[in-house]
Amino acid sequence: MSTHIPDIADETEHVLGADGEFHVTDEPIDLSHHRFEDWIAFGFFWVLATTVFYQFFTRYALNDSASWTEEIARYLLICTVFVGAAMSVRRNTHIHVDIFYRFLPARMTRVMSTLVDLARILFFGYMVYLTYALMGKIGRQQMSIIDWPIGLVYAVVLFGFALMCFRAVTTAAKHWRQGFSVLERPETTGSEEA
């Protein structure tokens, strides 16, 4: 009994050219599916990473920790999360519980998913209002270590909630136009983009 072990030469894709050199081409990079909130969150993330690295370097390499980095890193993480959450709303990739949608009739699941879209819009709209009201109450209160107004952080949170509300409206409109949401058809998760 003989078994045939496939040889690398049997493969349909050749990485070595006739000249014996390694030839591979990458697919072109497509950044067109990214929106402006993706880039803002990306920027906050890298400023956060730089701040944490600076904190690590001053603490362990110089043995003289920069005191401001702890507070600023916390605020940058908040900014990254709230702006980044708008990406999840746009892509409709927040955590969903879809077990009921598998067993209930299609007409009822359509009504339920529409109610979920409306509840999400109302929730984010209310969060915009509460954040704005909170900013009015804290006034020009300063951060603990740096003499910057804490309202800067809450302004980014307000921007994040407003963007989430806007993306929730556009996602609900898309669901209304196409006649279903990811809750009703979980297999469409990768194609959700408002």
C-alpha cells in the first residue's frame, strides 16, 4: 500500500518564480469602508498608547514616574470607547440576544426588531441630553492633576453619544428599507454597514 504525499510543486499557487525567487503580491488595501469616527477613535487610541508608553518609560526606565499620565490615560480611554462605540452602532455589532427571534413568527420578530431600533435611538438621545445637562452642572471644574476643564472629556462623550444616536437612526432607516435587521437574520452580520 502506497500513500501519495503531495509535493509542494503539486500546489496550484506558486510562490517561487522561474528564477527561484520568492514572488508574492498583496491585495490592495481598501480604506473606503472606514468613516470619520473610525479615524477619530484611532487617533485617540494612539495618543492613549503613547501616553501609556511614556508612563511606563518614566516609571521603569527613569524611576521618576510622570504623575499626569495616569489621569490623562484614563480620560483618553473614555474618549476612545465613546467615539469607538459609534463604530459598533454603525456596523450593528453590539451584543444582541437573538434566541427569541429564532422561534417566534416572522411578523412578530419584525415588530420586535423595530422596537429595538427605536429603543436604541431613544436611549442614545436621552444620553445626549443627560451628558449635556451634566456638562452644565460641572461648569468649569478642573481635572485633578492638570489644569484643564473636565468638560473637555464630557464634550467628547457628548460627541460620542450624539454620533451613536445619529448612527442608530441611519441603521434603523436601513433596517426599515431592507425589511429585516441582524436580529432577524444573524447570517447578515458581516454585511451590516449603514
